Amino acid sequence: MIYTVLQKKSAAPVILLVLVGIVLWLPYALNPIMNMQFYDLHPMPLYKPLLSIFQFNPHIGVLLQFACLGLIIFLLSTINGQFRLIEKRSSLYIFLGMLFTAFFPLYQQFNPMMFALLLVLCGLISIFKLYKNERNLQSAYEAGLLFSTAGLIYVNVYALTLIIFLGLIILLPFNWRQWISALFGILTPLIFLFSWLLIFNQFDSFVEILQNNTIDAASTVSFSYLHSAFVVLSSLLFILAFCFVFMGTLVKKVAIQKYYLILVLLVCFILACYVVFPWVGVDIFYFAIVPAVFFIGNYLDNFRRTWFINLISIVLFALTVAAKFM
């Protein structure tokens, strides 16, 4: 059974995760296709060079995707190892991350969200480092810099940068220097960008690209009943996990509760973006993968009935595989 193997202290979890990755990604790797979206037709400044690599040689693009996904998994593991969001030793959250990043066709094809998520994960690590560290200006600056750079790959990340300042409020007493550092971190990539635009007289072109990625953006995505079933099941698990975490059943340490609160607020910002801004499509939920894997992973790892966790793992995996062939 999947969960039973993922709990073992041996090479078995690694082998299982590799096999899962092959099953999920091999069909796409053999035939990398691309359903062009607005962000592909009008790429942001830092997504354009990545996209050009993909268009020049699809197989090089696949290798770039795999490298990025490998780094995402590594950073998820780093966050859990450094901040102990999940106390029990298990690779279930990595398994869930692999499913969530591969389930929707929009997520599996070459897209800017995966590269932006890589920077957002690094930004979250910088935010978490601020806990009870009132003199730490570097992490505040790095968080702003990383989120802002991610916004130059996928513009909607800029709406998520508010999580940096809420993180400052949640994790430590007010220190205006840290707020200024975070703000300057956000502005740094923009200063370089606008300087380049003015020097090379590309400002009007960038405004057009920005408009095409926001006001005029239109996503062409359709999902099957299998996708809907996957979303419903994952959402129910997330809601249950949320209730158990903040009722004190799973997490008792104050620091970890604060980290989870930041992740919940990240989900709230994602939902708000999807509801408030008409140009934001389901692609924004790629960033909800991070809160989802930790909440659901923590909840299932602490569930007493192992058969139930194995059943949920098998159902999620089966839905993911079935959706690729139906």
C-alpha cells in the first residue's frame, strides 16, 4: 500500500516516488505538447527566455521542467525539515505534491507557475526565518526580492506579496526596518526592470504585455468529472486538516501554528485573487499546492486508521492516472 511504503525508513519510499513520477510524467515527456495560454502568447520579462528554450526544443523544455519540479520537491522537503511542519517521519506530503503538480493538464504542461513557485517557496523560507528574530533584515529583504522576481515570471504573484507583511505581523513585534527592507526587496527587481525599459525604450511594449497578462487575459481550460472529483476530495481533506490543525489536535507548538496560519492566509489570498480579479484563472491555484501538501499531509499522517490513509492515497493516485487517459 502506498502510505505504508512511504512510512518506511529505507530506500522503498524513494523507489516508490520515482515510480510515481515516471507514471505521471512519462506520457508527457514522450510527447510534450502545449495548449497556448495568455501567459505563453505574451510572456512576462523573465518567463520569455524560459519559454524560448521550450519552443526551440521541446525535449530541452521537459528537462528544464523536471529540474524545476525536482527543486520544488527539494524545497518542500527543506521547509519540512527546517521548520517541522509535519512532525511524523513520512514522505506522504512529497507524494501529494507530485500528484498536485501533475494532475491538471494546465499544470503539467510548460508554464510560468512552476518557476514562480520555486521562488515563492524560497520566499516562504525567508519569511519563516523571521520568527522571533527582530534584527533579521536580510530575510525580510530576500522575501520581498524573491516574491517580486516571481512576479516578473507570473504577474499574479504580486497580489500574493501581501503575505510578506502579514508574516511580519504574525511572527514578531513591529519593526519598521524590516518592513522597509521587505518593501525595498519588492522594489529592487522593478527598479532594474524599469531602468532597462527606459534605456531601451521598451516601456510601451511592456505595458501592452502587462495588459495582456491582466485585463485582457483569458484562460482556455476545460476539466473532466475526474478533475472535479479530485478537487472535491482534496478540498474536503484540506478543510478537515484546517479544522484539526487550529483546534490544537495536530499542532501544539506556537511557532508551527504561526507557520500554518501564514499558509492559510496564502490560500485566502489565492482565493481572493480568483474571485476579485476577472483575469485570474485556475492557474493561480498552482501556488495552493504548498499549503495543501502540508495541511493534508499532516492530517493524514496523524490519522489513526492506516487503511483509510492508504485508501485515500490510492484513490488520489488512481484519479490522477485515470484523468490522463480519459
